[in-house]
Amino acid sequence: EGISATRSPSGEKEIVYDAACYCGKVAYQVRGEPTTSKLCHCRACQLLHGAPFEWVSIFHKHNVRFSPKSLDFLYFYSGELDKGWESSEAEHRILPVKVSCNRCRTPVADEGRNMWLAFSTLFGFTIETGIPEEFQ
């Protein structure tokens, strides 16, 4: 988990953030900075996270890449439809959905049609590394 820099196809330096669930079975990277970060106080976030709010960072979905081993551990749930999809059924999911690990049940993100609402605590920022300004 952490922050790294890489080179884009055009040769420019590109920031990469690593995120993972509690058990580590679901791991992914996002390239670039979030478009925004927020504290969500909606009732759904309160119930889902068992807390008064959730810290989310919003990315364009095309910047999200899962590790190949993670794909078998994804679970997708639509509260609107009260329906869930295992990773093997992912192509049939109807967006937007809540994404979680099917092993440890960690909520990973909210997936929309174009955007990825990452749960920022999964990026593993620490007191030592600090929290990047773009996430504040």
C-alpha cells in the first residue's frame, strides 16, 4: 500500500495510489489525483461503515486498475435493486453499485457509470506518510 510515481505512455511522471481491503484479497491502484475528496454523512454511508461519516475520494473510473488476483474476490451490490453480483457475474451488474471484498466483507468503493468513489482509508496513509493534500 502507498503512493508511488510512474511514467505515463507520454513519458510524464504520474502518481499512483495503492488501496487494499482488510484481508488484502482485493487490491487496486488509481492513477492520478482524485477529482475531489469529501466526508459523506448520508445515512447509507453511516450504516455501511458503522460511523457518523465516510471519507471518500472520487476518481475517474478509467484510472482504476485491479490486480488480476483480486478479480475473484469482488462483490457488487445495488441497494436500489436489492440485488448482488459475485465477481463471476460482474458483467451483468447494474450501476451504480457498492463494491466490497467477498472474503472479509470490507466495503471498497462505490462504482458509478463514470466515477469511482474510493473509500480513502483503504489507501493506507499513515502518520509517517501523511495524507496528501488532494485527499483533504
